[in-house]
Amino acid sequence: MRRFLTLTVAVAMAVLVVVPLAWAGDIQGKIKNVDPTGRMVMLEDGTQLMIPATLNIERKDLRPGADVKASYEDKGNQKVITSIEVRAGATK
């Protein structure tokens, strides 16, 4: 019984470590459009990314045609950006 309990605790801890990683991702692509508030960006592949107010980014750099690389976390049904890089000279 003690061995079973130890194994159960070990599996539970492994799940707690791995599960948050499954909800994070990286993406890159070109911006298709930005909503008027500057809080949502849609990439050409249809991916929608939410920009939290706490993220430091030059909003003027987020324009259609800009090439971006972003890291995000899935929160509910939204992909919330944790970091974003706008590649210089990659606009239309």
C-alpha cells in the first residue's frame, strides 16, 4: 500500500509539472489585422492572439504585414501573449 501511495504522489507531481507546459506555445507569422483597441492580433493563418495590457510592446509596430514571433499561454479559449517580437523590416 505504501508503494502504491508513493507512486500515486509521484505521478501527480509529474502531471502538475507537465500540464502547464502543454498550455503554452510559440507561433510566428504575418499580422493580418489588429483590432482598433490594439488588444487582439490576427495572423494570416487565422490565429487570434490577445495582448494583455501588462505587456510592453510598441503598439505602432503591430500593423498588417508585420512579421512576428510570439509566445503565448492558453487561458480559457484565448491565446494570451506572454512575449512578442516584431521583426524589423518585415512589413509590406
